[in-house]
Amino acid sequence: MGWKVSFISEHNIVETAFFGTMKKSELDDAIKATLDECVSRKVLKILADCSGLQGGHSLFDLYEKINVLNEMGLDKNIREALIMPEEQLQQDKIEFWELALGNKGYTVRAFYSREEAIDWLKDQ
């Protein structure tokens, strides 16, 4: 249903908040907007707040997006912290994203609290 990209200037982090039920096309748009913001600000730290995410896309959609990102040469220096949603099915998808991107050589970590996620990014 929605997403919003913003910039946390005090920590030099691009944040994308995901909420509601997201179709694959919305997920694609959100990821593109996030990466565009990273490029324009010359930032390699991403906070993906998935705490309000309720689904709508499949594991296959995520797998396909990971392959596209890898094939387009996404910078392996990018660090992404994920804030877990409440719903178990959505947590499973976030864990899949974390594992699959990690297997491609990216540094991604999931957290249950915003503070822990930001602290981890600040230390990267």
C-alpha cells in the first residue's frame, strides 16, 4: 500500500519505510527510489523500516529483485539494516532477503528495534 524514502542527515542514512500491503510493482518503485536517493546523496547506508509491512509480494518477487540488483552491479559496500515487521510470515520474507543478499556478498542485517538498526549502521 505504501512506502516513503527519507534521509536521516545526522547519521548519513537513507531510510525507506514500508507499510501496508505492497504489490511487486510498488516494491520495485520503492527499491529504485531508495537507490536513487543513495546515489544522489552519495550514501551507502540504508535503513529499511519494514515494521509496518503486511505483505502483498512473494518470496519469488524478492528473489527476482535480488538477482536484478546483483546483475545491475549494486555496490557491495552498501549496508542495509532491516527493521522486522510484527507478522511472522513477513518476518520470514525479511529473513530470506537478509540471507539471499548476504549470499550474494552484501552486508544486510535484520533487527527488531529501530535503535539497534541505526546503531549498527553508524558503526559500519
